[in-house]
Amino acid sequence: MQELNIGPAADFTDPGRRIVECDGIEVGVFKLDGAFYAYGNICPHMGGPACQGRIIAKVDEDIAPDRTSRGFVFSKTQLNVICPWHGYEFDIRTGRHSGNSKMRLLPVRVRVSEQGDVIVALPPEIRRGIADAGMGVPPRPSPPAA
Ligand code: FES
């Protein structure tokens, strides 16, 4: 299992993100409220670079006590990354799709070393799962036609 030191945790913005290559696999590394999360940079929908999309607060519907909608509001607790190909949104903390919890980004191990560096590790089973999903550093499937 290869470990990759991607630099000091303090150098990450918060919230922040980097796309790194680890053992031939693209990985999205996120920092959110001081914690780190990492996923294979492949969307479970059609293989797009999901970790490279915009980071935005989840949109929730505000339901009144009488069960009517008061409109939509940005979540104060959940940030999502949006796949740039078709807009599927994934919770940065869990990697799960907002509307279908069975659809998720493949998690990658990430930790902060005693020296304060961010370390990404790809155990063989995770590496195989990401590779089987069709992701590596290129080739990547072409984006869909507009
Ligand atoms: S490939 Fe990500 S939403 Fe379609």
C-alpha cells in the first residue's frame, strides 16, 4: 500500500480541496472544519471527475409546521461537492449522494501525521475498487455532449 504525503495540513484552506495522484489513482482530498476526507475522483454515475466540482452548501427545503414549503435554504451544516458532468451532489463528510445514500464516492484513507502532514493511503482493495470503476490517471471517458 502506497502512502503519499501531500503536504502540511495547515496549508489547506478550510473548506478546501486538492486533487492528487496516488499510486496511479486520482484522489480528491477535502478539508472541512479541520477534518480531512478523501475519495477516488470518479463519479458513481458515469465516471466524471466528481471531486473537482464546485463546493456548495446543500440545498434543503424549509418545511413549515403545517407541512407546507417555505422555500429552499442553504444548509448550515452540510457542504456538498457537485460532479461537473451532470450535477450529482455528494456530501463531503460521507461521500454519499444527497438523494440516494446507496450512491457514493469511494472512500480513500487520509490522516494527519504527527508532523502535521496530510497522508493519503490506498489499500489494495480500495485501489482495485476505484480501478474497477474505470478510474485512473488518464484515460478518462469523454464528457457528455452538451
Ligand atoms: S458523471 Fe457525475 S453526475 Fe454524471
